[in-house]
Amino acid sequence: MRYKEDIELVKKRMDAFWCQEKIDRACIAVVAPKVKGINISPFRNDLDFTNNLDGLKRYWTDPEIIREVNLNKIKNTYFGGEAMPSIFQNYGTSGHCNYYGAIPQYQQDTIWFEPVLNSLDSNKIVFQDEILERHLKIAEYLNAEAGDEYLVGMPDSCGTLDAICHLYGSENVLFAFMEEPELLKDAIHLINRGWKYSNEKFYEASKKNCSGSVHSWMHLWAPGRVAQMQCDLSVMISASMYEEFVLPELEEQIEWIDYPVYHFDGIEQIKHLDYILGLKKLKAVQWTHVAGQPSAAHYLPVLKKIQEGGKSLIVMTVKEDIPILLANLSPEKLYIHCEAEDEYEAREIVKYVEKNS
């Protein structure tokens, strides 16, 4: 592969990681700009669309522009360890809400959604194939043009309760937990069906190019369906509500995913951890270093609990945490993500992991 010559070795390490084994070291993904200071983040846009709403929309929806922007970042990125060149299909977080009519609000660096539902009545929750078809055409174009330059990741269709927040409004959803719980449960089940249907379409579009599937921003490859589950809304609900409403959503989704990962977004979710660890098919928990919160190394008891609970760990953190994580966690069940300032530093980080795991 042009921008990742050792991609086959990366796949072997990932195969071992999913089996809680290691070939030669703990997994590590470290990215760095080839020219110091250049933006290589898939979440940051350098283009200025001030007073150019049409240009902004095309940035998010034109397959040729999506390919050009992402390929330029790939060419300027050093992919260390298991980091891999892939294009992230970004139709918005919990983007399967698109297929039920949520109105995307395109921003410079992200996509928000304008709620469209005034009720959780199942008769009003209608899947819209034409929107999915537009996104699938993007996926098909990206895969057809990939060659040996990049892989194409799955879209960020994750978290059905989060998707319902996009469709109905977060405040309305929080009231629904108490005032219309059965309607909310029915809506979760209904939209989960659209989640599965649309994700299967994206998997079919990319599986030949990827020899399986890829989660881009986690730098995950798997020989089958890999996807994240999440409920970012859960920071605002109790553990008993999580058990009643979120667990059924996850149990439905995990039956479709071959390599399921739970996106653990913030320490407020620790109160739900026992339920998450109780998901028998769950392969890994992905720990995110949330802005304003201490880094992962400050939560070693929680990280150890995850590994001792039979799950692997994908830890996104600062490079300074790496010695602490390697000294205290099982390397067979550990995948570290970090960023470096330049290629030299990235190589040194990988060497340190080789020596110390």
C-alpha cells in the first residue's frame, strides 16, 4: 500500500488484538504531520467557507471534494504503528438520523442536525431510502477510486438514542424517559432496524477494498464488520435508565457487529461500566481523552477493571501517558492512540512501545 507499506503486518497485529493476543508488542497508532504544523486531522477543516454556504455543503457532500481533501491529508501524514491511511465517511455523528429526515446543518468542522419530529409516534418515523442512496454513491466512488492509496472507513452511524436526540431534540428525549417510555423504546427498536440496514449497505460497499472493514478515526481494521456502539446521552441519565433503555439498543446492535467496540466518551459514563462489561460479545472499550478531563493514566483502576472484565482497551490519550499504561496494563489487550509533532517523534514512540511491551 502506497502510504502504508506494512499494512499486511498491521492486519496481522489487529487479528491478534481481537483475539487478545500479541505478535511482537502492544498495538500503537501514532500519527504525525510530515511537515511540522500541517493540519492532518479528519475533524479539522482548513478551508474558509465564510459567506459560501454552497461551497460548505459541497465540502461535506461532493465525493470528488471529499476524496481530494482527505487524500491530501493522507499524503501529508506519517502513519506510525497500526495507524492506517483511510478516508472517514463523515455524514455526522449518529448519522443514521439522516435516513429518517434529520436536517443536516453543515458547519466548518462538523455537522449538527435540526430536529424534525414533533412526536415519537412510530407512524411518523419513516426511513428515507433516497438519502441513504446519496451517501452510498459517495462510498462507491471513494472505493472505486481508492487504488492502493487508502482504505474507506465506515460512516459514523452510531448511537441510536443519540440519533433520536438529533431527530426529536435532546430535551424532548430526556422528558420521554419519564413521560412516554414505551414510545421511546419503540422508536429505539425501529431506528435500530434502519441502523442495521444502512450499515450493512456501507459494509458491502467497502468490504472488497478493505478485505473486511475499517473504523477510520480509531485506526481499526477487522476481517468482518467493525463498528462502534455508544450512548453519549448517557452522561445525563441514571444507571437504572441505562439498563432499561440503552442496553436493549446495544444488545440488538451487537448481534450484527462482528467486532464491536464501545465508545466510552467521558468519565461520567463510569456509572454505566458494569452494564457495558456485561455485553458478552463486546470486544473492546474505547476510552476517549475528553477535553477538560484528566488523561487516561489518571484512571488506572477503571482501565484495569475493563481488562479484568474480559474486554480489550483502545486508549486515546497523550503521549506522556504511554509509560504508565504499558507498566500497568496487559499489552495483549491494549491499543494506544496518540499524536506526535513529527515523523521522528512518532518513530521513537513506536520504538518505546516495542521495547516496553
